[in-house]
Amino acid sequence: MSENTPQNPYEPNAGATPPPSDGPTPPSSGAVPPNPAGATPPPSGPVQPPAYGGASQPPAYGGPAVPYGTQPASPFQVGEALRFAWDRFKGNWLFWVLFVLLLLVVFGIFNGSSIAEYSDRANDAAQAQLSTGVGMGMGIGTGVSFGSTSLGLLGSLVLSVLSALGINAGLREVSGEKATWGNLFKINSYGMVILTALLLLVANFVGLLLCGLGAIALAIFAPFTYHHVVDKGLGAWTALTSSFRLVGKNFGAVFLLELALLGINILGSIPCGLGLFITLPLSIVAMAFAFRRLTGGPVAAGPVAA
């Protein structure tokens, strides 16, 4: 073909400069370059984000698939906590009524209460921060003592373990799992619960020596001690100090909730203590709800699981 002969515009590579023979051929437009040797090919479908917590961190208590660390800590309203607790109680009322009955029977056995004295003691217990985990773990109220006998100390420890079990049940309800007698006794360490109970008893005794001011501070700032032990597996001292810090950072909301729970438990103790079968479960679940919200733990939504 002569130089003056026009090129056919429809001829492939017409007028294009051929690539050098000794170099790599560049990919054509829209082509995907091959993977280098040994490289993993890209996925063909959409890339999925990793599961929350990873495979080694299953959701707490079989509840929603959102374990600790994936939910930001958030404040709560007193009414919100009470409504949540009421919904959980309605869905599992028989378990909670029997659990409170067990608590009161154990308290009566070790405290030597007669039926005639029950109402008065229930009222005293309510006035001594019956609603908080500390009060429950120290003889159903810091103002009610088992005495200084070995039987009284044993009673305090037994009731402390039952209190931790109740908090475990409350945390399960908050996770969306229905508390049952089968999972009630599944806690991290009974030994750590007993050690925590002894620490709280000593702290309460020291607080009473300080004109009672230390005991009041303990009741206000240490309600989440057992929650840290049961839910996060912390040691006794670390759990106590963590509760103080948590309440200190969220003092307004926690203190208002404690006042509300104290009020409903006083009202619950008036009709011969029968109202405690409702107000105590409400207190346990409401405090568990507050703990999970303030620590970013899993909180279920909707009705309690069957």
C-alpha cells in the first residue's frame, strides 16, 4: 500500500501504533487485569462487614447479637427503666414471684422472723434501700441486721448469693432471654460473689462507724457492684470501685432511679409486704437495665422471649 492510499477507518487498529514486541501488553479498556501469582482473587459478590464481636465473643446470655463494646453508653430516663422492667415482669411474673418468695423465706429463716413480725421487718427493709443490689446483698436492706452470730453471718452470705442470682436473672431479662430456674444459677464465680459479699459487709460496718454516712454513701454509689461481678466477671474490689465511678459519672439519673425504687418498695411493703412481690422484681430489672445502658451492654427491645 502506498503512502497516499487512505486507511480504512473500520479496519482494526487502523492508524494505531503497535506496542513494543519486548514489553507487556497493556489491558484493553474495561478489561480486568489478571491476579499476580499466589494472590487471592477478589470476592465476586458484595463485601459483608465482620460480625459484631467476632466468632470468639458470642452474645451475652443468648440475647441480641450485640455484645459489650458495640453499643455506645447512653443515658436513660427513670420512666423508661420502669416501663421496661414492668414489661419484663408481666412476661415472666411467676418466676419473679417465686424468686421473691425464696428471698423472703431465707430472710425469715436466718433472721428468726415470725409471721406477725414480717410486715414490720419488710417495711424496715424497704426504708433501708431495699431496692438496690447492695441492700439486697447485705440482708435485704442495710438497716436490717442478722446479728453478730455465725448463723447471722451465714444468712448474710446466703442472701448475698441469692441477690447475685437475682441480678443475673435481671440481666438475662434485659438481654432478651427469659429468666428461668434453669439459668438462674449460671453465674461466673460463686467464690467471687461470696468475696464481694464479705467486702460489702466490711465496708458497711466501717460506714456505720462513720455516723452512718459511709453506709449511706455505699447504698448510693455501690448498687452496681454485683452487676460488675456477674456480668463482666470483675474482682470484688474492682467491681466496687467500678460501681462508684459509674454512679459518679451518671449521678443524676442513677440517684433519681434509686429514689423511685425506694419509694415503690416502701409502698409495696405497706400491704403486709405483698407488694414486694411486684416491686422487688421491678427494682432488680430496672437496675439491670440502667447498668446495661450506662455501660453500653446489650439491651433487648420488644416483648420478653418465650
